[in-house]
Amino acid sequence: MASKKHDTPAKRTDATSLMTQTAAAAQAVEFRKANESIGLRVIAGRLSLLSRKLYNVFIAKAQEHGRPGLNAPVDEESAELYFWMPIADVVKDADYNSNDYDTLKEHAQELQNIKVIGESAKMWTSEQLLSGVKIYNTKGLKSKGGTVWLGFAFPPEVMQAILKPNTYTKLSLYYQTQLRSSAGLGLYEVARRYASSPSHLTRREPWEKWYYVISGASLDSQLPEYKYFKRDHLRVAINEINRGTDIEIELLEFREGRRVKEIQFKVFLKQQGALEIPAQPIINTAIINRIVELGVPKAEAATLYASYDEATIVSNLTMVENRIKRGPAVDSPAAYFKASIKNGYAAAASTTEPAPPKTVAKPKSNTIRERFNTARRNDAMRLFLELPAVDQKNEYQVFSKQADGGVKPFIKKGMESQIVRSAFGDWYATRLWGEPADSQIIDFLESEGLNG
């Protein structure tokens, strides 16, 4: 009987080394993105994760070529106005590990329908991202053979900023492969601008403005409540950025009373950028097909998939599918799924399944500061319980490493320990909002309706 072959440690080491070298090569592909084209707000269309990645790939390729017309696969005058890439290279550079070229083409074509506005200290501009997209197959568009080329053209008013930006931020195609949500990539680009600035602080802006910049949603779309923006976009984006890129980012919130009015981000370069192997493909056609089976059109299903992190998509899909199987009946599975993912039904339901850490009980206290700290701790714990289980675990691991000597002996007991639960609540509140200011305590006093 033939013996089974096993990889030797040397072979596994060689394979790991090759993968690391491949990742390093991808990391080295940098491009310059004009600062005025970072943090744009959309007034028509929507910037999904895939469309953001594609646009960056186009910028990098345009800068590599230096002018349009190179490698044009067809001898036509109009082709000289376009930059050209084999679609196989687009797939590789965008980390689009799928043979679903139709979805890729649709997103490339949709880029020319996206209209954005940008603002600087001296100028307000409205522009399109692309002026044209062409698909060319050397053996004919309907042929399954041949080499498929993708051509793209920039509007004249943005061409100079693409090829020779005056002020710009260097970005890496590698790090964008580590981000799994449109919000993650949108926030990363903005934050990366400020990583080497003396203050390490982004602009302080109303959270509503940040929502449109980060989410990629158009300005005429419905604005969510801040708590949902924070849950569905900010937390997801910050976790992705801190876990897989060359920067670390922290959210700063500024309140009027107990209401968040403005937000800002603190950004630092990591001492050594993480060099991880690019993770999973950004399009999982099996999941898109599950969405389509609910009655959602394929194009809309792909957009939904690209607009949320995969865990959120899957959890809501599973919940809706189970509801259809077990009842009560659902009139429109497609509408129910879209409402579910928008409103976080699966996240709300999941908090009732596993036994989560108990909310910190409100102790009897007489001082205003103690009442403030207790309310603040409870608010922090409530937000913590809304996190996915994996994020809860990650946060607790960070806390465990930073806990002081009085808490360390109880760490293994986790949230079952009152000491740990209370210490964690205070720690997480500080992690979310920073050290409390006297003005916040005064605001809390007023919110309680006390007179002093």
C-alpha cells in the first residue's frame, strides 16, 4: 500500500516564506492619492467596498503608466484616452478572489455613475470619479475565451490630481486587502493622512458628516441614529484597521449633555506594520446567492454584501432563513432581510442566546461622582454587550493585559467576578470616551434633574 506523503517542516517553512514574500511584494505597491480626493462625500450612487478598492487600483495603474493609451488592446482612437488593464490583473490587485466577472464589471461601470463632492479650505468641488469604462475581449465580448481587458478614463478635471497630485497621502494596495468593509477602507484612508502629523488627530467634525464620509452612502440617504452608526460602521472599521493595517486608531467623542455631537480620531503609525497574508476574498458568491434566493435582485445583493462586513451579512441571513423555516410566515423575505440588516435584528437577538456578562448593578452611593461613574459604567457595559462575541473576547483580552494588580488574581473568573466586572466597566468606559471631565458630571447632574 502506498504510503501517504506528508509535508516536512522545511517544505511548510518554504511555503510560508513564499507567501510572506508575496504579501511583502503586494505591500510594496504604493500609490499617491491626492488629499482632496480622500474623505469625499457621495451625492449620487454609493461607494461600496469593491468600488473603493477598484478606484484605488485604477489610480495605482494610472500612475504606473503615466499616461492613457498604453497597452490598448484595440486600434481605435477612443482607446487612446483610456488606461488599460487585463481583467485578471484587476482581480489580483483588488483582492477579488472570485470568477464572478459580471459583478466586477458592474462595479467598475457603476464607478462612472458615482458623483462626489470634496471640500478644502479654499474650494468646494463636485465631480465624477470616472468618465468612462470599457470592456474588451480579444475574441469577442460573448466569447468564453480570449483575454478580457478593462479600460477606464478619468474626467479631465481630475486627471492632473490622479497623475501628479500636489499634496497627497501614500497608500498601499496591500493594506486595503486587509479591510473587509467599505467603512473600514473609507476611515483608513482619512486616518492615514494624519498618522504622521504632530497632533495625530483628524479633524473634529459633526458625526453626521463623518457618517457620509465613512459609509459611502449618498447625502440623500437616510441618516441613522448615532448608536447604530457607531455599532454598524465605526466599531467595525476601527477593529479592522487596528487588526490588519499599519496604523492604530482611537475614537474620540464630544458631547452636549449625554448626546454625542462631534467625533474625531487619534491616529498613530504602528512601530512595525503587520505583514499578514491577505485574508479571504471580498466577494463570496455563495453568500450573494443566498441573498438572491430571498428575492433580492443580484445587483442589489452584491451591493448589500459589499456594504456590510461578512459576519453581519451571515448572521442576518441565517436569522431570516430560520424565520422562514420555522415561522411565523414572512410576507416578503427580501424586505425582511433588508430591514434586518439595516436595523441590526440579528445583533439584538444574539444578546439573548448566550448568557452574556451581567450588567453592572447600580451600587448605593451618595456622591454625584459615584452616581455618574455608575451610570457611565452601565452605559459602557451595555455597548460592550452589543459587540459581536469575537470583539467582546478581543476587548477582554486587551483589558486583561492592562488590569492592575488588584484585579489580576480574578481575571480567569471573567465577568462572573464582581471585581472584574466593575473594573472592566470602568476600563471600557475610559476606552470609549476617555477620562471624564467635570463638565460631563455637571451635564449628568442636570440630566438627573438635581439642583446640586
